[in-house]
Amino acid sequence: MINLLGGVVYMSHKTIEQQITEAKRDLRSRIPDLPARFAAETERLKEEIAAVKSEMQTGHAIVDIEFADIQAGKISDDVMQRIRRRGVIVVRNVFDPVRVANWNTTLKSYVADNDYLTKQAEKAGLDTYFGELAASKPQIYGLYWSKPQMEARQSEELSDLRVWLNHLWYQPKSGDPEFNPNRECMYADRIRQREPGDASLGLSPHIDGGSVERWLDPSFHKVYHDILFGDPDSYEPFNAQSRTKTKEIPSPAVCQMFRTYQGWTALTRQGPNDGTLNVVPIARAMAWLLLRALMDDVADNDLCNQKPGRALGVFKEFHELLLQAYVPIPAVNPGDTVWWHPDIIHGVDNEHLGNEDSNVMYIGSAPDCEKNRRFLDMLRPAFEAGKSSPDFAPEDYEVDFKNRFMPENLSDIGRKQLGYE
């Protein structure tokens, strides 16, 4: 049975293989000139891959800007268009390095003083988020309510930055906007603390936010209408149309909120080969991925190895072309931030070959909309009790943790982000 959010049950009396077979039959019959459409998208993708490779030879494919330039209104239209094309951006010097160093130290103490690693070992296997990804689980800790995490989430710096990032999205030309770009809803995510030499494996290339439902459920067909049924040249990854209406399969692997960007804040210096982020910086890669699963060399009951309730995997068997553009992020320093479009392929190095810790706080952007407000109604009681974020396995480590961030520590920004005001 597949239960989609919003009270919708999609073909629950049939096996997932039957659902996939019927969905593919339906899509193949409705998509005009499917083989030609996929061939054209393949050529477009090859051009983008060549561009990424060229940009990597002369600098970097990922857009790299200063937070101060955003604040000063110095980001040109050409740079903003490049962000929309690449879907990944590094924003430098968002936080003062001394402040970030204190956050990093405080987080280490929070982990050690509360004996987190012992408690995590006792609950090993409860969190299945990474279970279907080829490279298993990196050193990501199920902690949500430390003071550094909450101070960063409710900071003026990230509040201002996320508003600017949200405005890079296009709202529908008619009707109500999909979201309010000027108000943020809090999304409580985790932290990564990875030591030099760690070879506990990383996170294989994937996309969050749903897998098989992108093909099975009509709510996603609206998001990708131009790819599937309309004019592919008109598809714009940063078009917000219907993005907040999608219905994902509930799972610790699937985000329940609409995020304009996934992201993290660097607590330490890190870059290529440092056990950190790699991406395919092509914002419209989803167009090729969706059509690829409908090709004749993929079994009728298969969607290129996708599994319900898991992240959308990117596999060499089916997606080798895409992986030609899989590149590491540039080196970042404490206080820098990295942001990527929710459809961007990303992963984590299998090994940390660097000389310093590779530590981050995962903080994305989830603007105000009905879908995200529904999540806040679940998040607030979890925050007050110190329980795990409702989007993840209910490990609830922090219920009795010392020095946890408490409701009385919220700023006005934080109260608004959590929906208290």
C-alpha cells in the first residue's frame, strides 16, 4: 500500500510493480513523440555536461558569490540566471568565522557531554534514511535542537539570505502565489561531524523529495507538465507552479516540506576529497531522468531501480551520462553556506581524505505556504519536547539532553519561523 500525503491513497490495492506498470503505460500513451522527446533532451543534457566540464577547467561550475554583495544589491541578472541554470550556489562569509568556531566547539561538547554516540549505537538500525543508497550512511547525527543549530536557523543573516534566494523562483503568472518568499518556516535538519580518515562510506548520488511518486502521482505531473506533455523548451526548474501541492509517500527518506533549496552551513574548512558534498550542477537534469525511466530498455515494472519511500537514486546502470557532470563543491570556509535546488543530484564522498574535520549544519530554505504550515504544527511539539524532527526516524535523543535550546530562547524571527506568531 502506498499512502500519499493529504489523505490520498493511490492505487493501494495493487503492488508497487503493478502501479509502476500501469503508470508507465499511461505516460507512454499520453506523452507526444516520446522517443524524439527523449533524444532531444539527451542532446540538451550533453551540451550542459560539456558546459560543466568547460567551466570546471576554467574555474568552477558552481556559482560562487559573497553575502555582502547580496546585501548590497550587487548581484547581476546574468549571475542570477546562471544560478537558475546550475541550481547550486556557494554564498561566502554569511557568518563571522569566530562565531562559527564557537558553534563548532559547542556542538562537539553537546555530542560528548550527552553521550550521544553511545546512545546512537544502542539505536543502530532505527534510521533507515540511507538504507537504499549504494554507499550507506555517513557520519550524520540525529540532533536537531542544539543551540548552534537554532541560533543559525533564526539568525538575521540566514533570514535575509533565504528571502533573497526565494525570490530567484518564479511564481505562477495567474492565481495565488505558491509561497510567500519573504517569510520562512523552520525546517529542523541534522548535523554532520566527520573526522579525517573516515572511511565509513558516504552518500551515493540521489535526489530528495520523493522517488516513484514523480511518475505515479498526478500532483508531480503538474510540476513537470512541460517535460511530459507540453513544450520541453518551456520547462523552467525554478517555476514554483504546483511545487507546494505535491503528495510524497511518508517516510524518513522523504521531506514533507516544500524546500526552495536544500543547504548547509560550513563549520569547518572543507572541499574536494574532504568527505563532503558532490553535485551534478544542472538544474533541469530531472527532465532527462523522468524520460529515461520510460525508455524501452527499462522493464515495464521498473523505474530505473527506484523504490517507494526512498530517495531518488542515480545509478550508473541507467544514468551514466548524468554522472559525467558529478563534481565536488569548491573549498569552503567556516561561515560559508551551500545551497542547491531540490531537484539537484547530490551525494557525499565515500572517504574523507583531508586533514581537518568536515562539519556542517544542514539548514535549507522552506518558505511560508500551506504545506509547510501543516508541518510546523507537527514540528512545534517536537521542539518543545526535544524529540526528533517529524521528518526523520523517532530517535528522540535530545529529550533529556543538557544545554538543549529551549522555547524561551527563541527570538522574534524564530517564533515566526516556528509558527508561534
